[in-house]
Amino acid sequence: MKKQISLLLGLSAFVCLLAVTSCKDDPEPPRAEIFFEVDENNPYSIQFTAMTENATSYSWDFGDQEGVSALKEPQYTYAMSGDYTVSLKAMGEGGEIEVTKQISIAASLLEMLTGGPEASNGKTWVLSKTASNSDGAFSFSGTVYQAAPNDVLTMFGIGGEYDNEYTFHYDGKYSVAPKNGQVLASVIHAYVNNTIVGEPIWDLGLAVETFTAPTNSTFTLHQEDLSFTARQENPQTQTVSDVETITINDADYVSFSEDAYFGILTYETKIVIRDITSDRMTVSMLVSTLSPEAYPEDFMKPSIMYTLSFDAK
């Protein structure tokens, strides 16, 4: 009887030991959390990090229906701005866990200007009939000479030039579409080139000019200081400065290939982007207004700055 009891006690102890050993050997399930950091030089590029315990392999889905990775710390570059749900599966001997993180990618200036790489036809802009608070004529230092009201071209009889289209592509291609073969131009440019149509608007320093759009045009977006040589004209005091170098610091500006332009056809075709959203853009243009008879060596230099707003078509 004692032997039976001893055998039962020993068997029970062995079972308990097995149970304890088995519980102790069961692997812990994984734990995971997603951390990320945006590249300061490229807001579309994100460095992801999986903070995990008890995980040996990883499966990422970056939420754009394209990007995946099996790395623990992948870096991923999105093609477009937007809100994305990033998911991470962390797997180990104790099973797997899935966690998610919501991230937002802000649109770059280039994407807002062109529509991004998915805009196969580019993005087209037209001069807006609705003026912003910053529209009008200015000195290069920002002094207001004349504010622009709504539908200002129609007020002066040249409202037909609101229809001209300017299209930017993400890959750098660019086109101008003068719908009636005519465009808005500076009086001086139209006069010197003998392409003026109708009567010029001397009060605005603008005119309508015939124009044949170049083919295979390109643009370049710059984000740096913009310097140019000018002779500033003050239309209020009728004075003109000496030749001077003007610098606009930290400018977002666009340059164009030969014969291409944006907004107002004039000699200096670079434009400064003052403000931009996905559907509206305010741009400053460096316009020449000096008489070629009075300033034969300098009439092509910019003398005044026109700021106008454009709408995405």
C-alpha cells in the first residue's frame, strides 16, 4: 500500500513538473510598435522602425498598394502626397501580431505645380478672374503701386486673354496654349517685336500680342536666392532707378526653356511663386516697361513686378 501511494505521489510530481516545464518553455507572443521619421530633404521619404519584442521576422505594408518590405527598419519613398495606413506584422515563435500607424505626406511644391507623377496630362493653370489680396503692380521691394481688382483684364477690354493655358508636367515638360493665337504681354515686348494686337493698355503697361508657342518646352523649379539686373520704374513718381542688382532671398521660382514663358510675355521669363495650393497659385512676374527710345541699352531689363493669381483648370 505504501508503495502504491509513493508511486502515485511520484507520478503526480512528475506530471506537475512537466506542466511547469511546459509552461515555462512556451514562447512569449511578439509585441510591436511603429515609429517613423520624415527625411528633412525629401518629405516623401520615410524611415520606418519596428520596435519589437519576441519577433524574428517582419512584414510591412506601406498603405499605397505598392510598397512592402521584410526589413526591420525599412526606408520608403512615396510617389504622392496623401494619408496612408501603414501596417506591420511582427512574427516570432510565440505567434504574430499586427499593428498599424496613420501617416500623412504633405504635397511638395512640385506636386502642387504639376499634379505629381500620376497626372499623365500634367496640370494646367489659367489666369484667375478673382484677384487675391496680393495681386497688382509692385516694386521689387514690395511697395504697392496699384492693386488689381477682380476681372481686371475685362475692365480694360482684353478679357479674352483669360483663356490662355500653361501646363506643367512632373518630368519637367511644359507647354503654353494661346487659345486664339494671342497672349497677354508687356507693351514694350509687343511694341518692339511688332506683334501688338489692337490698342495697348498704357495704364497697365500691358497689351495683347500674337504668339506661336514653342514645341518641346521645359521648365526648372528652383528653391534658392533669385538675383537679376533691373532698372526700377516708379509709375507714381515717374522716376527710374539706375541699373541695380535685385535679390529675392529664398525664392521659389521657375525658369523656362527658350521662348517659353508664363502669364505675361516679357523679356525676363522667370516667375516667382508667392503662394500655391492644389487649386490656386499666386505668381510674381518681372515685367519690362521702359521705353526703348529712352533706354536703348536697358529696356529689356525688368522694371516692375506684376503679381497675379492663377487657377488650376
